[in-house]
Amino acid sequence: MHTKEEYELEEMLVGAKRREEDLIDRIMEIASIIYMQCPIEHQDAWLDRQVNDGLYNPSKDVGDD
């Protein structure tokens, strides 16, 4: 029998694993775009997705004041 806390911990671990896999996929995707020297439109599309998903904020991360 699992306690409520054990189930919650298991759910957190599953969520963390999914997040890790998603981030690895994103890294592999941008690495492939760079390696294959894809057109700027592909790079822009990838970057737009990161901005839309809240992973990158150009004005904050570049240090524009």
C-alpha cells in the first residue's frame, strides 16, 4: 500500500522525468537545426516556441534595460 505522500512523490518524479525529456528534445532539436545549417526561418520558429512556452524572454535574458 502506498501512502498519499508516496503517490504525490511518484507523480512529481514522473512529471520531472517528462520535463527532462522535453528539455533534452528541445536541445537535440536546436542542435540539429544548427548542425544542418537550416534557414533562419527554422531557427526563428524554434526560438518563437521557446518564447511562447515561457522558457526564454529575450528582453530579460539578453539584459536589455
